[in-house]
Amino acid sequence: MLFGWLLVSGFRTGTMEFPQAGFTLSGRRSRQPVRFWLTALFVAILTILCALGTIGQIFFPYGL
């Protein structure tokens, strides 16, 4: 849910950020379009992987 919120708020404001303790990925859509879309892609991949992991836990509660 957090990654989805980061993705939606980034598209809405035009500034994509992925803050971490050691580093921060960020980019502005108007000034840094490549960094913006790479950060958006990274956050989208994390969102999809977390969703698939949650669905996988429902179908395979004891693992594969």
C-alpha cells in the first residue's frame, strides 16, 4: 500500500521520490524526466512484487 501511495502521489505532484535511510531516489517530471520515469518504474516494480507476494501467501500459506 505504501509503494502504491508513493507512485500515485508522485504522478500527481510531478516529483517522484523513494526515500530510504541510505539513499533517496528522486526526479522531477519537468526537469529530470529520465530520473522521474526510472524512479516511477522502480516503485511500480516494488508495488507489483508486494502485491504478488501477498496473493502468493494467500494461496500458499506454508510455502511452495
